[in-house]
Amino acid sequence: MYNAKAVIFGILIFVGLCASPFWASFIGRDYKSTDIVLPKNEKNCIEDADFMRSQHMRLLNEWRDEALRNENRVYTALDGKKWVISLQNTCLKCHNSYEDFCQKCHVANSVYPYCWTCHIIPKGGK
Ligand code: HEC
Ligand code: HEC
Ligand code: HEC
């Protein structure tokens, strides 16, 4: 006879391992710092810098889901400030050089978001 407990335990471990990249994306990783160029005219991001560093990917997913599934285009930050949900018109308005900000850090960390096949990368600064 099989040992049902052992089989179930095995299955749980297997599922846990398969899902671990998924969990990792929620915890957020450390990454190498780079000489990214921060906005000159603004002091603060939507949320604080630590949060943005580790959670911006999650935030963007949330934004997309809000905009597309719930037709909600307003994000209320932890400090109560309201922002228009738009990759192009909000994030990239302040971070106006995709190359010197998003891309520099992504390349240094070997991350290649696939967003730009559809979304437009703004060219250069203002
Ligand atoms: C297959 C094409 C496609 C890809 C790839 C894609 N998007 Fe989008 N995304 C869209 C479309 C279409 C909309 C809807 C635009 C609208 O209604 O304003 C949208 C809307 C959004 C929005 C909310 C509205 C806005 O204008 O910003 C966010 C945020 C967003 N996408 C983020 C992302 C991110 C981050 C990635 C990469 C991880 C990504 N998208 C990849 C097609 C795509
Ligand atoms: C109002 C202008 C503004 C908007 C809008 C904005 N940012 Fe920022 N962002 C900043 C500033 C200023 C900093 C530096 C904050 C600091 O160092 O305390 C920053 C920091 C960051 C960081 C951390 C960089 C580091 O130091 O490691 C990330 C990542 C980031 N922003 C991504 C985004 C994304 C993604 C969006 C859109 C969802 C966005 N930002 C929208 C101004 C903005
Ligand atoms: C300071 C470094 C840094 C900056 C600046 C930065 N990112 Fe990222 N980004 C990362 C890292 C590291 C990851 C991978 C995180 C992980 O897998 O846990 C990532 C992941 C992402 C992802 C998810 C991609 C995937 O395949 O999982 C998106 C979308 C993204 N970043 C968008 C942006 C946008 C848009 C900007 C500029 C407004 C930006 N990032 C600026 C470091 C950065």
C-alpha cells in the first residue's frame, strides 16, 4: 500500500517548489544599484523609494488590472495623494528618460520587461 501521508506531503513540496518564482516576485529582491538618473524637479515618488524599489513591478501590475478590469484610473497612494493610473503619463512623466532610469537598472539586473512591444518608450528628456 502507498503511504497516503507521504504522497500528499510530496505533492505539497512539489507544488511549493513550482510556485516559488511566483512567491519571490511578491517578496521583492535586492538588486545592484546603478547610476540611474533620478528626476530633478521632483523630490518624491508615488510611494517612498524603498517601496518603489522593491514593489514597482507589483504596483504596475495592480495598475494595469485596475485600469483594464475595473476601469479605475485613479490610484490613491499611502499618503492619500491621488495619481492618474498611467505608465506613460504618470511614471514616465517624472522619469522622463526611460534609458537613463528604468532601462539602466533593468539591464544591470538582467530584467527585461516585455511591456514595450505595446507601450511606447518616450524618446529622451524634455
Ligand atoms: C500585448 C500588448 C501589451 C503588453 C505586452 C503590455 N500591455 Fe499594458 N496595456 C495594453 C493595453 C492595450 C492597455 C490599455 C490602454 C488603455 O486602455 O488606455 C494597457 C494598459 C496598461 C496600464 C494602465 C493604463 C496605462 O495607460 O498605463 C498599465 C499600468 C500597463 N498596461 C502596464 C503594463 C506593463 C507594466 C507591462 C509589462 C509588464 C505591459 N503593460 C505590457 C497592452 C499591453
Ligand atoms: C511625481 C514624480 C514621480 C512619479 C509620477 C513617479 N516617480 Fe518614481 N521616483 C520619483 C523620485 C523623485 C524618486 C526618488 C525618490 C527618493 O530617492 O526618495 C523616484 C524613485 C523611484 C524608484 C526607486 C529608484 C531608486 O532610487 O532605486 C523607482 C523604481 C521608481 N521611482 C519607479 C516609478 C514607477 C514605476 C512609477 C509609476 C508607477 C513612478 N516611479 C512614478 C519621482 C516620480
Ligand atoms: C533601481 C532599479 C530599477 C529601476 C530604476 C526600475 N526598475 Fe523595474 N525592475 C527592477 C528589478 C530588479 C526588477 C526585477 C524584480 C524582481 O524580479 O523581483 C524589475 C522588474 C520590473 C518589471 C517586471 C518585469 C518582469 O519581467 O517581472 C516591470 C514591469 C518594471 N520593472 C518596470 C519598470 C519601469 C516602468 C521603470 C521606470 C519607470 C522601472 N521598472 C525602473 C529594477 C528597477
